[in-house]
Amino acid sequence: MNRILGAIAIAGSLLQPAVAAERVLPSTLPIPNFSLNGGFPHWKACRAAVKDNSSDCKILFIGESTLTGLGALYGGTDMHSAAIANQLGTVLRSFGINAQNYSLVGDSNAVSYHSFDARVTPNNWAASLVFTLGGKEWKATDSSPFVFNPTDPAYPSLPKVETDSIDIYWNGVAAGGGTITVDTGGSPICSIDTNTGTSQFNKTTCSTTLDANTYNIRCLTAFNCTFDIIVARNSSTREVSIMNGSANGTTAINFNSDTGSPWDPLRAIQKVAPSLCIVMNIGNDAYKQTSLADYGKALAAIVNACKRSNADVLLMTGFPYGITVSPLTIEQYQAAIRQVAASTNVPVWDTLKTWGQASGPGETGWTSMGMNSGWNIACCGQKADVAHWSVANNVYAATLIAMMLLQ
């Protein structure tokens, strides 16, 4: 495992090696503090379908800034590429699973999105006022393009990413909507009238010639277009699309907001229809002191939304948190997560126990584990960040998750 970690950490998160023959880990491989409960039957079917090239499937991450990758490149740009979701794609590919990360979910509540994700140039598209899966949806203010380049410009030495399809999840309106067009630098490859007669969340697939395409999403006529998710694919090869629906600063309660609306995050999960949800949302609820009853109810609702989509769920209890919270403690929320896992019969990985929980403010938790600067987003002797973790930690976490998913 050390050789795997070293190779990934040195090369960065976006290595795209040729997918090798699948290597399955021993079925008895121990994972620290992991309870299988109901297991991963839907994920196993997904993996088999990709392996025999019969269908695509999806893994959806749901959570807060520890999952978005905020700060994970030690204050550098293109932080999304260092997130656990991207690292998991790299590890799965090294084991012969065609898992890709050519997707965007929401705005992640990022202030300056191009610096957060260099694949995206929003131009005059802006975050809307509503919370949905992955943060706020994108809303047009004029006809300038929202540009998505699956070949991340932040990694110019890597091979070009070739795709020929892009899925767009957009919001229809009863009246007054604009027309969304998608082009790759020439004539539109598809056109979407967002006037659907009723408010609803929709998915449209646009197709073009296989190439290292950059996609321009425009809003014409009324300049009243919104979309939330895009997924670029090579339609000739089946893949696991890994989608990061986490958002900075969010709580489990946020994912239960706007219930019943077209952009309701829980309804959006069902529209995405993942085969596996990976959920880690604890720090902001602890900081805001969400009641344990409300927290457990909100987390269970996320789990059940995934299960209604025929998705398996992996719950994670978060990483060491260096802020003192009271009267409710991190450990109480940690216990609530384990209780939800037991009541819904889904796998749970007690990551707090695995890494070691902070016992007080500041650096206490990291120094007790020998994990201060370098493991979190502080580097080179700086004081440890209180909550956010670096690419080094994320590679390790992704490797352990891959061990669970490859058995």
C-alpha cells in the first residue's frame, strides 16, 4: 500500500493511467473501525456492469468542506482536484476500475470558483439564491458561456481527456425561462428549452464527436436559465462517474432544505440515481450545535434518499476537529452517525476513531496523532488548521475507501 500512496501523492490527483485488469483485494482485508452492516450490493452490481462494459454508474459524495477539498493543496488553487472524490478515482483506476471525475455538482459554495476548480470558467454565470445538491445552482445573467474543460488546465502535462457526451441537470420553469445551448467552439450540439410548463428538475444528454472537447453552456433569449450538474463522458467506454455533491459550510440540515421544490437536494439525489453515496457531514452541525435529534433525523433522510435511488451508503464520522464545541460534543455527533448507520443498516466507517479525535482546541488532536502540518492544509511548520485536511490525508482516506469497495 505504501507504494500506491507514494505514487499517487507524488504524481498528483489527476493521473489518468490506462485501466489495468481488475485486481481484487483479499476478502478478509481488515479496515480499521469499519462496520459493513448491509454491505454494498448495488455498488458491486455497478462495478460488474462497468467491468463488462454493459452500463455506466455513479458514486456520489455528500458533505461539507472536508469533502470538497477546501484548502487541500496547502492554499494553492484547483483545490477540488485534491479532494477525496478525485483521489478515489485515481486509486480505483489503479485497480482496474474505470472510475472518472469529469463532473461538476453545484457551486460548492465557493467564492471564487475558477480558483477552486480550474476546469471551470463561469464568466457571468453566478450562484443562485437556492441551496441544492453541491451548494447553489448556476444561474445565467447574460449570454456569456459557462465553460467546462474536462482536461484540467492546472495539469498541462497530463494527457488530454477525450469525451463525446455531456449530461446536464437543469431546472425547468412554468414560464419565462431561457434556452440553454451547448457548443464545443462552433455550432450548438444541443438546445434545451427550459419552459417546461411546471417547475421540475431535468436531465438532458448532449452528444458530439469524440475529442478533447471543451463545453460552452450558454443561455439565450430570456437569460433565465439554471443548471446544477454536468457530467462529461466517453460514451464508447462504460465508467463509474464520481460526483462530488459536497458544499463548503453546509450542514446535514441544509441538505434537507427546500423540501418538495425542484431543486430539493434529496430529490436531486434521486434524479442523479447513484449506485453508492458516500456521506460525511458533521463539523458544521457540531459548530452550529444542531440538536442531536434534528441531526440524526436529517442524516437519516439523506441516507434514505440514497436508498430510494437503489444506492448503497457509506457513512463517515469526519476527521479530527480542533475547535472546542459545547455543550454538545463531537463525540455525541459521532455516536449519532453510528446510530443512524445501525438503524438504516448501512456501512459506517468511524474515521474520527481511525484518525484520533482532538481533545481540546488548536493542535491537540493532531499532535497526539503525530499529524500536524502537512496532513492538514497547513504546511511546512505552520500551525495546524482546525478542520481541513490536505491531499496527503485525502489520498490515504481514498485508499482505505477503495479497499472497502474492491472486496
